[in-house]
Amino acid sequence: MEISLLYAIIGFILAAYSVVANDSVQTLGTFIASNSQRFKWYYLWMAASSVLLFTLWYGWSLNGGDISYGRLNKIPYVEIQWYHAAAPAILLLLTRFGIPVSTTFLVLSAFASSIVFEKMLVKSILGYGLAAVIAYIMWFVIARFLDEKRSPIKKRHESYWRVAQWCTTGFLWYTWLSHDLANIAVYLPRSLPVSWMIAVSIIFTSFLAWIFYEKGGRIQKIVLEKSTTTYVRSATIIDLCYAFVLLYFKQYNDIPMSTTWVFVGLLCGREFAIASISANNYKIRSVLPIVGRDFIKMMTGLAVSVMIVLSIHYVFN
């Protein structure tokens, strides 16, 4: 086996696990949080896996064997070196500390030119800001009428909201995957044969099973510490808002972006809106430490990504 192929396999496996373990909380976190007490983990896994397999094979058939949905048009395939495989290893390490690092920055920075990296950063900043503003406006209105603790869903309406959440999560999961599959496809040839697709499908669904068994892992804390995210009605609204923001940027251009930043921006805007109109002790000063911790973690991941880019362009190359 050629050493470059070995690096490609290692990089792909590490990236695939990191994408599922670190990033899937963005789309599946509220789904897990609001359903883990009601359904067995393997039912939730089977539902998520069906959407995952559809997205993989639909993208493969639609784009001539390329599963990245065009997100790698500006990043040509290169022979994989050891430092390409090291990027997801660093991501995996940070994930174990519960840090919501951007997989897009940390993995694709090892392949992207400085110009493409700059465009990725600008697009991600716009995504963070837009998600925060939209979430703030939505919840500033919604939170005045929606109180999950004092006015829970009526029993006769709960099944409708449950169905709505599952459908919304499926839509979000598909939209998110069409962005983030580029983070693992970058290690693979741009046109995959059927045998490779079968292997990719097995690896992905296996990692996904582990995440559901672990109920989201350590990164799930980011969702659980936010207000009312374990309620199916709030979870449905969060997912729907997030899905439409991602859909907008998916159509905007084919430059990859950090979906992690969009997700954190969404939760940030939502928390500030709830605190703005809260009648109890949950005020802006209570939100700032939570939002600040998430922002510092994001900046930590960005700093590591920038160091990887500089090292590759000015040291290894």
C-alpha cells in the first residue's frame, strides 16, 4: 500500500468520526435531547441513518460520483500527506474536551489555499451573524407566547409536534450533510466507485450508532445547557430556523462554510432574546458567560486552523 493511500484512509476515518462526533450535535443535538427519554437510541439511529444514506447516495448519483455536493469545486484533489491526516486527529482531540470546533476550518484548512480559506472565514462570519439576528428576532416574538415550562404542549397536540420535529430534523440533517460531507470527501477521489460508497456508508452509519448510543457525547452539553432545548416544540423551531439558514448559504455559492458557527450563532441569538423578555432572574448577565464560553471555544478552533494553514504553506511546503 502506498503511503499516501494509507494517509488518505487514516484521514478519512478520523474525519468521518470527527464530523459525526463533533458536528452532528448541531443537527441531531436537539433531536436527541428531546427524544432520548421517549425512544430507544437505535430507533433514533435508524431514522438518522436513513437520511444519511439517502444524502450520500443521492449526491453520489447526482454529481457523477462526487459526494461533496460541489463544496470542493475550489479545492482540487491532492496527494494526501501526513499533515492532512493530522488535521482531523487534532479535531478529535479537541472534541474529547467538548470544544465545538469548526470541522470545516480545521480539516479543509489543510487543503485550501489562503484565498479560499479567507472566503470560508468571511462566509462563516456572515452565517454566524445572520443566524444570531434571525434567532433573536424569532424568539423575541415567539418567547412572548411560548412558555414550555408554564404552558406545556397539550396531550392531544404532542403527537403532531413530535411528527413535525422528526420531519424538520430530517430536512435539517439532509441540508447540513450537503454542506459538511465535503469535510470527509476531501480525502477521497472526486469520483467514487460503488465499492467505496458501500464502505463509506458502513463507516458513517457505524459512527452514527455510537453517537446515538452515547446520547450525543460531550459536545451535547452545548445544547443541554441552553433554555428549553429538551422540549419537542422548541427543538422543532430551532431545527427549522437552522435548516433555512443553511439552505440559504447552500444556494449562495459553493464555498465551504462553518456550520458550527451558524449553529452557535443561532443559539446565541435565541438565548439573548429569551433573556431580553424574561420576567425571572434569567437576564442578559446570565447569558453572557454561556455565550462567551462558546465564542472562546470557536476562536480556539479558528486559531488552530490558522496555525495549520500557515504551517502547511510556509513550513511543510
